[in-house]
Amino acid sequence: MAVNTIVVKKQKSVKEMSVKELLLSPEFKTNLQKIVLELQGERKAKNGLVGQNLKRHPIDYLNLDVNYLIAEYAAILNKNSQLSSNSREFIKAVCEDAAIKTIKQLQDNETAREVRHGDN
């Protein structure tokens, strides 16, 4: 009789995560998507209020797909990006904001798990 054992992989603590692991986490992607959608909404609202076109902004011409932004952010961190400095600054600011939110979210989740399981 074969016995299937289930190995539960303990989730890494936030302190042990690499930048790559953080950028590829589903939480980071979700936070990045939320930030991009908020910025797009704000841009459309400002454009509607003014009644005329605003000055050109990276949000108007960049590919805002989450996977593209993550890949480009990694290139920016590695100093390999071919984008303009304005585009690089925009992507860096958006991704850093998402990273800060993700780290806080993961730390809160970690603390809640410790409290729930008594891992203090």
C-alpha cells in the first residue's frame, strides 16, 4: 500500500526573500496592477476636467502590462534599460510603490500567521 505524503513548504519570511522573488510574487503583481489602474483613472479624470489635452506623460505611451513593467523594472535595476530617463523614472516610482505595499502586506500576513499558529 503506497502512502502519499504531503510536504508543506514553509513560506519564506519577507527578510529571506530576494528581489526577484518579490517581483514575481502574485501579491506584487496585484499591487502593481492596482496602482496602474488608479493612475490611469486619475489621468483620465484630469484630462476630462481640464477639457484639453494634458502634456505628454509616460502613462500615455508606455505599455502598462504588469509583466512588461516588471521586466523593465528589472532592467532598470540592472542598468540595462533602453527607455528614456522620464520613462525609467516613472516605472521605477510605480514599481517601488508596489514593492513597499507588497512588503508591508507580506509582513502583516507573516505576523498574522505567527499569532495564529503561536510561532512567537
